[in-house]
Amino acid sequence: MGGLSGILPEVKMGLTSLLVHKLRSLLTMLGMIFGVGAVVAMLSITAGAQKDIIASIDLLGVNNILIEAKEAADRNELQQRRQTSPGLTFRDFRAISENVPGLAALTPRKRFKPMKVLPKTAAEPPVLIGVEPSYLEIQSLKVIEGRWFSDQENRDSVPVCVLGEAAKVNLLGYDPAVGKYVKVNDTWLQVVGVLAPQASADTEVEGLEVVNRNNLIISPLNTVMRRFEDNNSYLKDEIDGIYIKVSTGTDSVETASVVNAILTATHKDAGDFTTVVPAGLLEQKRRTLSIFNIVMICIAGISLLVGGIGIMNIMLATVLERTREIGIRRAIGARQADIIRQFLTEAVLISILGGSIGVAFGLILSWIIATAAGWSTVVTTSSIAVAFSVSVGIGLLFGIYPAMQAAKLDPIEAIRYE
């Protein structure tokens, strides 16, 4: 309590001194304001980007491996590829399932963009994909209406389907969809289930085609392979994708290396497929964000450093202006420690006020960036605490030298100073 009663008069004295020179105090704080604001804004951008990346990777599945066929652009390119590689085939799928350990589930995929769909829709037509029943587990999907198709329905090529949330609304409206039919090209499919809405409609990952995950018609793989024919089949691989889920405790990155080695050998290094490992992507993105974070903080730290130099400069000027006051205080019994504490208090007050305004500036800057650039920003308590603590620490650090200079003044000479 005694310590607090000793500090309060110095805080009051420091505030009075700052208010006497309002404009000078504000200009001194500018470096701290911009520095703290920049740190808060940059950390919010990084946190927002990391949140988006994690959400995107979660959709793909951290324990999953995705193999995508690279489709040929024209017949000439296809013929050149086929001289060395048969493309992605069921044989590749069997080679992976029989030779790669630690796999919990896997399924081939065949995807079609229908020429016509009934009921008609003014929205973007849904995409038809054929997969095995294990796709539900691999993608961690939830059925909110009806059920998922069975292994028996897949073996018998039964014309059934499960609709994504957007496909269901666009084709059949908001009424219950189970039991109704949709016509894809010339084949009628009975709806047996509807999926829950996905967290994100689009997947924007290098190596994967951007597909609206909610706007899908999902049928058993054998149904799609036997009942549908692609008009551009001469440009297509036998299958165009393989989804793999590794067992818990298995390293998906190492497993992907084994898968990649098998496919590279069977395709004779034709480069006609892409292997996407979400866990590896997540780690890579995090490293990139960490580098970006460090660079941005260093740039913002320069502003804080300039602000600290400004505080030292103005405090040295203040010591010169108040030399006589310092001499009088020393003459009536003030110790050197009291003088040091007085000027350090003023320096820290400048940092605290500048840091507080800087935090508000950073919040506004984050909102402007999110609104104008369309970036996702997340302001965290830790980013505010870090920026504010650094600003106070810099004020304390750069206030020490002026305070020491004030304390070293000779009382007699200080009183005589004009």
C-alpha cells in the first residue's frame, strides 16, 4: 500500500507534464501507435489465414491422401501419355490397397459433369461422382436425411444416389427428398439420402480441381461406371481419383511417399497424376505463415523502435527543460532513485497511452483490411497482449537513459541553470 501511495503522485505528475504539452506528447506517441497497430493487424491477418488453412485442410482430412488424375488437354497429349502410361486405373487402386500398409479405408472415384439434369435448375448443375461406400468414412460426412448407400447396392449397380445439401435444394427444393428421383443424362436415380452442409463449399488446394462440395450427386461407383458414359471418354482416365484414409498412428506423409513411388513406377514417370497430402500441406502452410509472421513483426518492430527513439529524444529534451525543477527537488531531499522513477514513469505513461491507442488503431486496421481486401482476420488476445507489452517494454527501455541523465545532475548547478 505504501508503494502504491508513493507511485500515484508520480503518475499524477507525469500525466500533468504530458497534458501541458499535448501536441508534443501526441507526436511522441505516434511511433508507438503505428507500431502497435501494425503488430496487431499483421498478427490478425496471420491468425485469419491460419484459421482458413486449417479449415480447408480439415475438409480434406488430416489423415487422408488424395490422388487426382491429370486429364489430357487434347487427343495429341493423350496419345503421347498413353505411349508410356495407361493413366489412373483400377489396377493402380488394387496395387495400392494390396501393397501399402496402414490404410484404414480407400475408394476410387469417377466424376462426371452431366449434360442434362432433371428436375431442371437455374443454378449451377450438380456434379455426379461415383465412389464406394467407404467414401462416407474417409470424408467424415454426415447424412441428415435418409441413409448412405450400401455395399450390396454398389455390387448390384443399383441406381440410387445421395445428394449434397445445395444439390438437394436446387433440384428438389426444401421438401423431404428421400424416395424422389433425379434424372442425370438418361438415367433416373432414386434419392436415398441427403448430406449435411459442408463447412466450406469450395476446396482451393493446389493439385485439386475446385468443386462445390455441397453441389454433388453421389452414387455407388459401379452404378456410375456401368450406367453412365462420358462423351469425352477418350480424354479420360479409367478412374479420375483415389481417396485414401490412413490408420490412426500411421504417418500420412510417409505413406503418401510409398503410394507415389508405386504410381510413378506403374505410370513410368509420366507425371499424369497428383498426390495431395493434407497433413503435409498443413505443415508447409504453417511454415510459410511463420516466416510471413516473423517478417511482418520485424517490419512493425521497426516502427516501435522508431517510437522508442522518439520517446528517448523527447525525454532528453524534457530533462533539459526541467533542469531547474530537478535541482530544487534534489535540494529539498529527493533521492536519485526518486528522479529516475519520476522520468521513467513519464516514459512508460507515453508507452501505455500510445500502446492503448495503437491497439484500437490495430483493431480498426484489421477491420478495414478484412472489409476492403476480403481477407479473413482474427484478432486474438495474445496478439494484443504481445503488442502492448512490447510497447511498454520499449518505453521503459528507452526511458532509462534520460532518467539516469536527470538523476546525475548536480543539484547546485541544476538550481543555477537558466
